[in-house]
Amino acid sequence: MIRSDVLKELIPVISDQFIVCNIGLPSQELHLLDDQPTNFYMLGTMGLASSIGLGVALAQKEKVIAIDGDGSVLTNFGTLPTIANNVADNFILLIIDNGSYGSTGDQPTYAGKKTSLAAVARACGCENVVECRAEDTVEVMKEALAGDKMTIIVCKCESGNIPVPVITKDPVVIRDRFMTTLAARNG
Amino acid sequence: MSVNDKIVSDLVANQIELVTTVPCKQLAGVIDIVEASKDIYHIPANKEDEGIGICAGAFMGGKRSAIIMQNTALGVVVNTLVTLTQFYRMPLPMLISYRGELGEPVACQVEMAVHTKALLNQLQIPTYHFHREEDVEELDKILKYTFMCNKPVAILTDASFWKGY
């Protein structure tokens, strides 16, 4: 399974959840497969999906899923200690780890070599880290959503991409509909 | 009231509930008060771009936030300010220690000081410079201005303002 297969399988489970999605192909795939006002697409700023997601989670009560990639977590490695030490039990960080920089031509990352992101997350102090096969991601996500406990999921999948159009929605529109829906859900 | 107390009380009066910081010697006092404040959730960040990401998230979650950092970090955050804070039109007060100005003992700090205002100008970030202690009186208005216009706004605070360090 490649990343778009994982996202496709996850959609029935995460469609109405608040999602902060990583730059490039992950956002473009999610936008193509299931555009929702609850999705915040990052159009720039590689690496910050987990930081933005943590900020949203700490600021309000609804659950927040940050969909990140191994390359982006490696870019912003400092995020893992920050997440570990500022526990938000409404926060799930899903790292889709295909061992490559997918959006830029599948160049290999160190996460596909010797470096284990799950082990790094644990070493940083994250208490609830689950590494799973791509095929098991839906079940792991269901458990995390039911759990009310901050969870880091490292989903190991294959490298590869599907052709997707870029997102042309205005960034302020993306941000505003996300905020409006989130504020309404918080009552 | 000390300058540090005045800064934090203005943050609180402007409903800023989350502050992320990367330390600087000049900012140690204000960071201590942020940490001790019951009204502010303080998140030390490992790098300033990470901190700005957290602030962006907090804003989308309905909470006002601010970042406290050193001017050298402008070299770290240009892309984040442009493609996140400005592109999505988000407010961000940035309280920045202006190292490398008069009274600076470390030569290397001057190297970023000479680029600080030029960078902020190039990024079209409204910039205020606190040089004398009474300049802090403008902070409340600057914060209101930031949340009015939904932009990152820089407040440079030099060694003279901090009375040395």
C-alpha cells in the first residue's frame, strides 16, 4: 500500500475529524479524495503539520489529527520533545512513513534506513506510540480516536504517488472554514 | 511595575493565552514571568519556526498567541512567516530581543543585527523598536493593532531598553 491507499482507507474514519495535513502530495491527495471544511491543508512550510496540529489541540476541546510524513518529521525533529512535554489528549499525530520524500520525487529518507521514528518518539518522551503496517492503520486510528489519549502512530507503507492536481483554494478560505467549523463544534 | 511585569500584563490584558519562547539572555526575565503566569500557557519551543507553527494552530483553535525570540532567529523563520502566518493571514505578535545593538559584548551578534530591520522591511512586517524604557507604554496598542490587522508584527527590544543584560 502507498500513502494514497492508506488515506483512502482512513477516510470513513477521519472524514468528520479535524485534520491538519502535511504540505504537498498528502494534502493534494486528501483534497482530491475527501475535501472537507474540517481539513486544514498546508500549502507551504514543510515540517510544521505536527506543530500546527498540537497548537490547535491545546487551544480547544475537539480531537485533532495531524497527518504528517517521515520526511517532514525529520525536517522538524524538535517537534517530538515538544509534543511529549505538552500532552494534549485530543491530539493524534499520524506519521505516514514511506521512507521517502514523496512530493519531491521519492528520494529516500533516513526513516527508511536505520532511523526508527517510533523509537525516536519514545525516546523523546511520547508515551503512547504505535507503529503499524499500512494495512492496520484504520484499526489503529479507530482505537486512537476512541482512546482519549495523545497518540503517535507511525504507519509504515510503501513509497509511491498517484497523479493529483495542486490545491488552488485560497489559503484564507481554507483557514476560515476550518476555524468556523471548529468553533461551531466547540459550541 | 517592572518592564517584564508590564509586558506580561499587557499580553494577558489582550487575551493572549498561549506564548511560545526560545530563550535569549535579554529575555530571561520576561520568560520567567510568562512561565509563572496563571493566565498563559507557556510552550518552550526547540526552534522558532516550530513555535510559529504552534501559534498558528492555537489561533485556528480560537486562542490568541505570541512568540518571544531573538533577532538571530529571523534567519530561521522567513519561510514560516511568509508561507504560513502571512499567506493564511494570521496575527502574530513577535517580541524580539534585538541583540547586536549598543552595549553588545558579542561581535557575532552584530552580524544579524545589521540585517534585522532590512529583513523585517523586506517581509513587510510592521516593526516597532523599543529603545527607552518608556517605549513599553506602546505595547498595548501594538498588540491591539496586530489582532486588528491579522499580520505578524515585530517588537524589537534592544540592550538599552533592557538596561544592559
